[in-house]
Amino acid sequence: MHPGIRTHRRRLLRGLTAAAIAVPLVLGAAACGDDEGGGSSDPNAPVRLSVFYWGSEARAKLTEDALNAYKANHPNVEFEVTWQANQGYADKLATLAAGGDVPDLFALDDNMLADFATRNVTADLTEYKGSKLDVSKFPPSLVEYGQVDGKLVGISAGENTQGLVYNKTLLAKNGLPEPTTGQTWEQHIDWAAQVATKTKVPGTQDPSADYKAFWVWIRQQGKDLYSGKQLGFTEADLAAWFTLWKGARDKGATPTPDVIHEGNVTDISKQLVVTGKAATSWVWANQMPELKKNTKDELGVVAYPGDPSGQWARSSMYWSVARSSDKKDTAVDVINFLVNDQQAVNILGTDRGLPSNMDLRTAFANTVTDANMKLSIQVENDLAAKFGKAPQVPPKGHSTFRSELVKAAENVQFGKATPEKAAADLIAVVQPKLG
Amino acid sequence: MALTTAEQPSVRANRASGIPAKRRGSRRGRRSEAVAGYVFLSPWLLGLMAVTAVPMLLSLYISFTDYDILSPLSEVEWVGLDNYERMFTADPSYWRSVTVTVSFALIAVPLKLAVALGVALLLNRAWRGVGLFRGLFYLPSLIGGSVALAIVWVNMFNREGAFNGFLGLFGIEGKPWVNDPSWALETLMVLAIWQFGAPMVIFLAGLKQVPTELYEAASVDGAGRFRQFRSVTLPMLSPVIFFNLVLETINGFQGFTAAFVLSNGTGGPVDSTLMYTLNLYIKGFTDYEMGYASAMAWVFLLAIGIITAVFFTTGRFWVHYSDGDDS
């Protein structure tokens, strides 16, 4: 027999035997994969970790730099990074989950966290807490905000809070006062009407379709967006909110409905305050530097109107690990690096929010030179003393609430429904979806 | 494409008229021909089974469950007809999307066909350079349902868009077309109508098939232009009109891309562009109700099937297949 053929045959036989042993092993491992910590015991064995998040080009660059910094100390780890725009991110992740192909490490925010956690897409990281995953330097509310049904399913990648960003240059040019933290809603609307009269630019975007603005307002009424798995407010509350902004529109303080709609559906780079279609936009405070990149005008940021205790230290984004991942140890180690290593924290900056680790946040803040980043950190730090208690993580169905709120608010703005009718319709649709 | 359509009517005509064609062989010969046909078809048939039939049956099953696409399929619960019941009794957004889709199809499809036929008639002449115009008119259809086109459309038809700039030349104040719930769907209709190239090319092919003797005979009988169009062109063209009508209606009902892009995937402003397929997508991927979305898909399939069947039944009364076409 030709030697080449013999080795070939032997290799084939060996391959078959190996397969006969390996297949049941793999199946067995898959069957109990959920319970295992996962990963090989050899810390230097090569690992390929898939990472998935949403964001802009700028965020992609920062994240890549931070992951490379991790790789410098862990040459055995290879990252397979995928990122995309925010729009469609949740759809994509859901599709991956349906195909059983969830990335090892992925980003979520509080709009998706409960949806994915209650359906067991995310791994429970409680067992890592204290050992491989340090959250002891986080503000307690940020840790709690990553828990769903008692499981730690998301590690806060940053902290933010609501921020009202206004066009400083426009106000200064017209000798108008700047908005302040602590102004009442009525004062803000009157101010906006005054701005509109003087500058011909509507003073403020109408935030009635904006869940985060409604959230602050409803908390200031002594209620909350959710109470357990129920809506925490009544039809009358929501109708009052719509009526408040109907009044603002009647005073000419806000743009026309089609422009409001534009502001509702657009991404951060085209918010009305940077496109010049309104003097004020309702965003997250940490988005200020990003907004500044899209306008020549100077911008300022204050808290939303009303008592700032309506606001809270919110986890802007989470890192989560796939429950199906067999590389959980590595994934957790990477998360720990991203949130608890000064080098990583300095690279990532405030792009995802203020660093979650308070010690590192202070150290980082001292190194910041960008004026807008400095301002947004300062505003958040000033607010920190006035923050109220963080609300519960929104339940499953929160994304439906958000889209229905846009629909209801626009129905009122375009005059297709009364505030009462729009509020009633929303509650009828949303309530059954929560849970 | 034009070739197949042009031939279809004549094949149907042969069968319908019951005239035995000369080419038809003996019974045995025909059977072995059929076997050979199926053998040649088999790669396609297997593909159809694997990538269409199996997923379709799976979705039929899913439509009777509460599948949420995030949980494993093994954990779904059978809910019987709940999804179907909810659609018809308890979901206002469902009926909203039906209204939007039907009004879109009712207006956009006939207008698109009328424009396509009109342009085809103009281009069915021996003018110099007519080929260039045919190409130019067909161009918008090439970029068909593309996302890029929809984005351009949005930018042309917003408040600061080129269209309002054009209106401004005449002192007309425009509207924020795409951001106004009273106009957003109409803007989508205009987009659909503008892409009349595909039916136009088919009409052109059909017009070329009309025997010139008929026109000669008609003009000898003293028929004017309009009379010729009504009594010669339209009847002779009816199989092609029928084909275009069926195809464009199905396309019209399935419109998704433009509505998705224009509304950022929400169907807004105020549900004005909530096409059926977009609503289905939102239910499946934003609200995580894939069971319900699957049920919607099956009702949609049935509805389109019924509409097509109605076309075929009524077609008998107005579609004229010419006999004795040996070509």
C-alpha cells in the first residue's frame, strides 16, 4: 500500500474516533451550557470574543482603543467587534438571539434591558460580583439599575442624567437670559415664548413625545413611570402633560408639529438645537459634547425644569454577557477592565456617560481639557447632590410605551386627538404589554 | 421579462380555446416530457422546499403561539386562535395599517399603470432617439425599492426640500410633505408612481404585438385616434394590462422600504405611513411579538390570494386573448 494512502486512512479513522467521542461531549456541554461559568481553565488559551454595540464612528474608535489596551495585557484574546447605528440595533440583537447566535459581550440600555433579561438572553453575573467583577466603587443606584428580577444582568458602562441643552450664542446675541436649573415648567415655557418672539426661533423643542422628559415631570408630581409591572400614572396625569405642551404651542414657544416630529425621529447629530430650528433640545447631559460637534454656536446645559430631585443617576448603558456564551469568564474580565481600569476609563471618556467607578471618575475629570466635556461633567456633578432616588428598571414592554408616547403626543400636536383621548388610547395599548 | 409576458397570453389562449396544437405529442411522450421537466426543475424545487416551504410552515405554526423571538422556540406556548382574534377585535393599529395599505394600493397602482401606459404609447413611435427616452424613463425602476432613493425622496420633500424650492419659484408656499400626516402617504404614492418603468416596458412590448393591420382596417373604417385606442389598442393590450395590474397590486400591498425609511421605522407621523408590512415588522422586531406578526403575515397572504383570485375571475369578462396566434 502506498504510504501516503495509509496515513490518510489512519488519519480518517482517527478523525472518526475523535468525532465519535467529541459529539456526545459537545452535545452534553451544550445541554448544560447555561449553568457553566464557561471558559477553559488555562488562562492563556486563545479566546475569540464577539462584541456588539451601537454608536457613532467616534464611539467605535474609542471602544477599539480601549479593547486594544486590554489586548496589550491579554495577547491570547481576539475581539470580533461589530457595531452599528442605534436605529435597528435592538432588532438586530433580537434576530441574533432568535438564531441562537448572541454575541458574547454586548451593549444594552434600560429600554431593552428588561426585554432581553426576562427572556433569558443575558447571563446572571451575580456570582462574579465581588470577585472578578468589582462594582464596589459604583454609586449604589447604578448597580441596582442593572438588576432585573434579582439577577445582575447589566454592568453600567456610564452614568448620565437628563440635560436641557440650549444655544448660548443665540441668547447672548439677543440679550436674553439663559435657562437655569430649578426653573418651573411654566417659567421655562414663558421663557421659550419670549425667545421665540425676539429671535424668531422657537424657544424650545416640544418634549411631549419624549419619555425621559415626561418621566422627570411625572416624578415631580410624586409618581413614577412604572410601579412594578403597571404604569405608575393615570390617564389624567398624561392628559395634563399633553395639555401643558398644548399651551406652550399656543403661546408660540415651540416649533410647528412637523418640525417637532423631525426632532422626535432624528438622531443626536440633527437635534433642533444644532440645526437651528429651536433654541433648546431635550437630551442626556453627556450628549452635550457630541451636539457641540455639529454646530458652531456655543451651547449650555442645565437640568430639566422643575425640582431637580425628579432626575436621578441613570445608567446610560450596560455591558451584558450572553447566557449562551461559553466564554463568560473572559467577557466578565473585559467588562471589569472597561469600567475599573483608569487607562480604559480615560480612553472612553464621557462618550457612554460619566465613568461608573467614582474614584476613576474623579481622577479622569482632572485630566479633561475639552471645555464642553468639562461642562457636562460639572453639571452632572453639581446635580448629583440634588438627585432623587433612582426608579426601578423599566419593565418588559417599555419600548412599546416609548413608541406609543410619540404616537399619542403627535396625534395631539397635529390636532388629530384631544389630550384626554390620546392619553386613554395609550394606556389601553401599553398596559397589557407590560410584565 | 417582456418576452415571457408576451408569450403567456398565447399559450393560455391555446389551452382555453381548446384547439389542439400541432406540437402536442402523444400521451406517452407527454408524460416522459413531464418527468424530464420535473427532473430539470428539481434543484429549484428542493431549494423552494428548504428555504421557502419549511420556514413558511414554521411561521404558520408560530402564528398559533406566543413566540417572542428572544426565547427559544422550545419554550413557546400554544395560544390557538388568540393572535388572529386580537387582530380583528382588539388591535386598532392593525386596522390603521390595513386602511393605509389599501388606500395606498387603490390610488398608487391605477395611477402608476395609467402613467406607464401613457408613456408607453408616447414611446411606441419611430421617433429618432426614442430608445434613449425609453432607457431614461426606465431608469428610476432600476434603483427600485432602494433605501438610497427613499432617503433622497425624504430630502426632496421636507420643508427645506428641492420640491418646495421649486414651488417657491411660483410664489407657492410648500408644505412639510414628509413630516405632515396629511401628506406623508401621498408623498410615498408619488414615489411609487414615479417608478413606472417596469410596467411601461411591458406595455411597450405589448403594444409591439398589436398587428398593424388592425389599425389600418380601423382607419379605413373611419375610426379616429381615440376610437382606435379604445377599440383596438385596449382590447389587444388587455392581457398585458391584466398582468401588470396583478403584479403591481401585489407590489403595492407589499410596499415597505420607502415607508420604513421615511418614518425611521415607526410608520409615523401619526401612523400615516404605517403600511401593513411595516406594522408587521414593528410587531415582530420592536414589540417582540413574532407569533402575532406571523399571524398577520398569514392573513396578509390570504388577503392577497383572494384579491388575485378576484382579478382572475373578473378578468374573464374584460381580458381578451387573441386566437390563432401561431408565433
